[in-house]
Amino acid sequence: MADQMTTTATLDAHAATLDAHAIVKPLRRASAPALDIEHQRDVLARLKRIEGQLRGIRKMIEEPRLCIAILQQLAAAEAAIGRVSHVILKFHVEKCVPHSIAQGTDEHTESLAELVDIVDRFSR
């Protein structure tokens, strides 16, 4: 009976270790703001709609459908992704950048460099 309890305790400890390793924490500076609950819900809802659009596009290709119809749906999906990017970029500029500026010179310089880099990527 004691062996069974030891084995169960060992398995429980192992499962807890696996669960702890399964949690993926975002890479970010200490105390840097992340999307708040309202923005998370908005972005996740948008992404779910985009996933649906992409499944629909895949189905259109499998059926097959006219190229112009597929291209129209692809353009709509790209626009939707762009709107998600805009929501997150706006949050970053309004919340994250001011937060890093308040943290000090090193944070300020790094944050502005990241902002310039991301704006450059979106402008291509």
C-alpha cells in the first residue's frame, strides 16, 4: 500500500512538472504591459473570424471556384489581418511605449527602436 501511495505521489509530482512546463510565458520585459482583457477578447474574436475566412478560402480552392472569387476573399482576409495588427500596434503605442518611457533611458531607447522596427515592417 505504501509503495502504491509513493508511486501515486511520484506520478502526481511528475504531472505537475509537465503542467508547469506546458505553460508558455510570453517573452517581454519585466513589468511591461500586455494586452488587457478587453483587447485580448477583441483580437481573439477577430482571429477566429479570420480562421473561418481562411477555411472558407481553402474550401473554395478545393471545390474549385473562380479565381476572382478566391482573390476577393484573400483580399478580405488580408484586410482583416491588417486590422488586427492595427489594434495591437495602437495598444502598443498608447500603453507599452509610454510605460517604457517612464521606466528610464535604456527602456526608452529600446522601446523606440522596437517601435521604429515594427512600423518599418508594416510599411513594406
